[in-house]
Amino acid sequence: MTRSACCGRPLDSTNALVLHLHTHASTLRGLRFAAESAALRFLTFQGAVNAATCRITSAERRRTRFTTSAMLVPGPAHCASYDVAGLLRRCAHGEAKMKTERFDSRSLEATEEFLSRAYTPMRIGGRPNDTQTQIVRNAAEGLIVDRLTFGYTMSYTANPLGLICLIAVHSGTMVDTTEGRSDVYGPGETFLIAPPDRPYTGALHSARYTITMFDPTVLDKAAAVGAQAAPGPVRLTGQRAVDGGANRRLGSTIAFLRDQVLTGPPAPDPLVVATATQHLAAVALAALPNTTDREEHHRIDSRDAHTDTLRRARTFIEENAHRAIGLSDIAAAAFVTPRAVQYAFSRHADTSPLGYLRHVRLTRAHHDLKTADPATSSVTQIAARWGFAHIGRFAAAYRQLYGATPATTLRTRS
């Protein structure tokens, strides 16, 4: 027995997922098409075993151990082969295969070869003393869950994966150095390693972690359930969870799939795996920044960009132009988001909030120039009073608005 992640009620994991199938039958049919590409990746993983084993020397062979096992889900027909073309046929006939792979080696060459073929071409940097590597993979119909243990520090450079790849760190640390970043992930953190179409670099330090992979198209199907579909493919736009609670939910979902769904014998029903995969995709969309958030926020911001928002923002600017205010202050005063207040000014005033702020400050500076005493005041002092630090830019903007230089106005005061 396990407990529901959302409400804490006792729940039999497999039965709960099976009960959910009846209400999402149409979605599950779509999910089967995502299984083909994931199965192809799985076959590539299996090929890595043969290649890695053949390429290592006899000394390395003594340090490398690999085992594989397969479990067939009973069905009306038995298919001995695991070809990709027959994958959908086996699903249609009620049969699927789950495989468990184990890799254990102290050879860096064998590990690099294995990782390159199991995931994506990569290079391992460094030559540590302790080179123990252990990998256990469970894979079934569009979902791959790997448990990895590296007893040493290494760096890596990898090509795009083509899959959504989520990593849950259990011990040690991982560092993402892609495009000059230095983002460190430690125990208890779950994150997206990289967008499916982007290469990535990083390092790990005596790390033990879980990798979960599925096809990006599953995000589209998860986003379409109970909500308006996005106009294009759904993409994850951030690698860290939006908050601590989201991080914990994503990590516990991965643990549930690893420990409850992809375990056996017996092997899980393929429909249970498909539903669990869609559930993981839905949790990932709730936990990680993505384009569905952007579309929803756009709709809300567009709705809030009305004339009342413009009026409140203008009043705030005019009453506080002498203070150091910015876009976030203006938006807070109008009770909307920064994007919504930008939409309101663009739609109803043909300018931006900061453009209007600059205009108000220019008019206040113009008033002061007209009323100031040239003997005791200067253009620089008045410009600085209204937030114009660059006197040349202030003079250019002033002349464009009033057709005269600030110095001319100051000399011909009222």
C-alpha cells in the first residue's frame, strides 16, 4: 500500500492507476504513438551493452559486469522479438515487454562507451582513482527509469538527448555548466538536465541519482487534458522547480514510478505504464516553468490590460515621478502584473509605462527650468532632480519634445 501524493489517502498504486484508465482511454491511445521513439532509445541502450562489451580489453572485461532480464506481460499472442515496428501491434494485442538492464564497471572506457550509446554521445573528462560505475535501467513502453551510482568525480559533454530527461539527486552533487552556467544540484533536488534539442555539459561528484526519460510529445497530451491546448508543442522553459513543494512532488512522483510501477515481477500492465507516464508529464508541467504557463499568463495579462489599469498606473506615476520607481512598482500600484500594465499602455496610450514616466519627468523638468533662477540653478541640477543622469540624453529628449534646448529655456524663464 502507498499513499496518494495529493491527499494522503491509502491507495493501491496499480489499482488506482487502472481505475483512472477508463476516463482517459482516448488519451492512452495517443500515448502509444509516443512509445515508438522511446522504444527505439531503449534498443539503442541495449546495443550499448554489446558494443561496450566487445570494445573493452580482457583486463577491462574482468572489471565489467552486465546482466539483462526481460519480463513479458501476458497477452493473447506471444511475440518473441522486440522490434520497433511490432511495438504498436503488441500493444494492440495486449502484450508488452519490460526489460531490466544492469551495468557494473570500473573501466572508464567501457563506461563512456556505454553511456554514449545508452543516452547520447558524450565524453568523460578526468581520470579518477575510484572508477566504480553502476547503472540499473527499467524500461517499458515509453518510460525509462535509470538508477546510477558514480563513486568518483567526472565531467561530461553530451549531445541532445531528444527526450525529456528528469534527474533526482539522492547523494553527492551535480553541476550544470551548459553555456557558462554553474548551477549546483544536491540531494533532494529534481531538475531537467536540458531541453531535448540542446546539448549540455556538466560534472558530477560521487553522485547517486535517478534518471527518468519519456517522449516530449507526452507533454502535449498532458497539457490538453482539462485545459485549452497550447498553439504549438509544449516545452519546458526552466530546469528548476518553481518552488520547494513542486520539487518534492516531482521527486516523489519519480520515486513512485521507479519503486511501484516499473518493478516486478510481475511486469506492469502497459496501460498502467502509459497512464503513469502521462501523470509524470502532468506533474512536470505543474512543477517546471513551461510554455503553457506563458500562454495562460498571456491570456490573464491581456484581460487585465483595460483602461482602469491604465488610469491607476498613470495616477501612480504622476504622484511619484520624483521617486525612484520602476515597472514593478507601477504594476503593483495598478494591482496587475508588469506585463499587463505594459499591455495597457501599449493598447490604450501608444507608449510604455517607463516611456510615460520619462514624459512626466520631462514635463516636470521643463516646469522647473522655466521657473528657476539661472544664477542659482543649472540644467545639470534640474535634470538630476528628475532622474536624468546623462545630460546629453536629457537635452536630446527635451529638445525633441519642446523644440528648444534646456539651457535656452532656463535663460528665458518666466
